[in-house]
Amino acid sequence: MTSVTINVENMSCSHCSGMVKKTLENIAGISDVVVDLSKKKASFSVKEDHLVDQAVAEVTRAGYPASK
């Protein structure tokens, strides 16, 4: 498992951070999700490196532009 942190924009409340957390937790191979609303970051563990790109894409698709 590799620990990863991504930047997440457009989060303004606990509902937003909850949606980001749920989106990440729904991706198989991602675990230990922690979303920091004040820093606009999400940290998680991945089993495979390609999951980071999938995580960025899924969070962005959910309405929260993300980047590595």
C-alpha cells in the first residue's frame, strides 16, 4: 500500500468533504481515506499506482476538481 495526498478544489462544507470521502471509498483498492476540508486535500492508501489517476478523475467527475 502506498499513501497518497491529492488536492481537491471547490470543497466548502462538511457535505462536500463527505462526498469526496464517499467517492474515494467507492473505488476498489483505495482505503484509509481522510479528507481535510481546511487544507483542501484528501489522503488515502492505494494498492496500485494507477488508482491515483482514477481517484483524481472520479473526484473531479463528482464536481470537485482534483490534482496530484
